[in-house]
Amino acid sequence: MIKLITIFLSLLLVFGWGTPVMAQSQQPSITQEQLKQGDELANQAFAATNAGDFATAEMYWTQIIEQFPTNAGAWSNRGNSRVSQNKLQAALKDYNKAIELAPNVTDPYLNRGAALEGLGKWEDAIADYNHVLELDPKDAMAYNNRGNAKAGLGKWEDAIADYKKSNDIAPNFAFARANYALALYETGEIDQAIRQMRNIVRKYPKFADMRAALTAAYWVKGEQGEAESNWVAAYGLDPRYKDINWVTNIRRWPPSMVVALDKFLKLQ
């Protein structure tokens, strides 16, 4: 019974997944040895993910799915490993299966929404985030992600409202605050955006995203010293911000922030 609890904790409860899906199924009884193997595979999958080896993590989740095909958590986690490899269509199939197995759990909808964003299917992503909020109106991640999808549609005021709601629910959710600041900049609220960025950096001095954003904002304002000092910190923390394509298409900064950073980078 101890191993049963362990495998459920590894695959489900750490994600807030309530009643274990396997306990709800009609599949044949599972042996203690199978549960032990499943738990070991889950630990290896998490370790591979933490090491950034998403292909290996996918392999372990596949092995778990083969043993426990009605475990929604395993399907959703394999989808996550596939998203990290940009296998978005394959990931969608995994999330669809997870939703089929656990239709009242929020995680697969959140994950599927993120994959749909990666495909530029903004409205479909918003529909998933709306469903999450129907299930849990206090889900800060759903508000933040819905803001991202609305930003993808160019609906910046709507995005700002979602980022603000996310931050109200979870004040320590740094990326929601960062997205709020970036969206403010896009709508022309330059001084307010910079104040927000500075407040975030004051609380999280190693937050590369906001260091890079301050670099861009200060450079455009002609405050070269401030821009340079923030860039030293940003680049040291995360050199990807030197890749304007990554900033545009992966991090998905607003257009005006991308232009500002590009101006700085071209003079480096």
C-alpha cells in the first residue's frame, strides 16, 4: 500500500490531481512490483526533465504509459516533454488523452493551451484557459496564459486585465508581473512600465527578463548607463536575450519592446 501511495504522489498529487485516475479505471490489478517500477520511472523522468534532457524524459513517460495507460498524469507529462522538444502536434494528442481520462482536472487544459499558443492557435488556447477558469476561478496561471494568448491576437488591453488579475491572485507570480509590465510598455504607458520593471528587479535581482527589458527601455530613453548596467546582468543570467529571434518568437515580447531591444543590440 505504501508503494501505491508513492506512485500516485509521483504522478498525480504533486500536480494537484485529486483522486488517482488508476483507481478509477477498470484495468487489471497492478502488482506491487509494477508500482515500484512505475515510481522509479517517474523519478527518472523528473530527473531528466530537470537536467533539460526532454527526449529521455519522453522515453520514461512512454514506458509509464505502457504500464499504466489510464494514468492521465503520465500522458500530460509526456505532452510537456514533447512541447519542450517542439513536438507540438504529438503533444496535443497526449493532452487530448489526458483530458479524456481526467476531464475535470485543470493541468491538461493549461498544457494544451500552451501548445496551441505555440501553433499560433490563439482562440483555441483561450478556450482552454476559459475552461480552466470555469473549473477553478482562482487559477493564476490560467489568467496569465490567457493574457499571453490575447497578446498574440494584439488585444493588449485585455491582456493587461488578465495579467493584473493573475498578479492579484498570486502576488509572487513574477512572470505575470513581468508580462503586465511589458504589456504596459506596448500600450504606451512607458513610465509606468519602467516603474513596474524596476520594482520587479528590486524584488528579484536575478530576473533576466526584466533586466533585459530595462536595458531596452532605458536605451530608447537615452539613459545609456542604466541600459548598459542592466544588460551586463541580463546577459550574464541568460544569454538568450542576445538572440532577437528567440525574444520575438519564443519569449514573445511585445513588438515595441522587441524593437527597443533590437536597437540596443545593433549598437553592441
